[in-house]
Amino acid sequence: MANHKSAKKRIRTSEKRRLRNKASISRVKTLMKKVFDSDEKNVGEENLKQAVAFIDKTATKGRIHKNNAARKKARLTKFVNGLEAK
């Protein structure tokens, strides 16, 4: 257990950040699943738009690496482009 006041504060702040980061990463995964579950192209494009916006926001804030974000966006876009319009 920490003895210094600054170390105790660091424990509190790092826990808050951990939970915030975990929530963001979880939301990214959920949005990705939503895109991959899309059957129609127009629905997939709408879900893709939401997912890409949130992935960019998450990467900008440093919660995921920019290359990780780029990889996720590329996979989602490739999937949506492969869907057939109904």
C-alpha cells in the first residue's frame, strides 16, 4: 500500500483512467460487432460511420494506438464494401 500522499492520489487517478479507458475500448468492440452483424449495405454504412467516428475519437485521446485504430477502420470498411445492396 502507498505511504505518500502523491502515491495515494496516483492510485485514485489511475483507477479512474483505467475504468474510462476500459469503457471506451468496450464501446469500440460493441460498435464493431454491430457493423459485422449488418446484413444490408445501407445499414452497414450507417453503423460504420458511427464506429469510425468513435474509433477516431478514442485514438485521438490516446486510449488506443493510432495504428490499431487504422487497422480496425480498414477491416470494417472492407467488410461493408463487400456487402450487397438490397
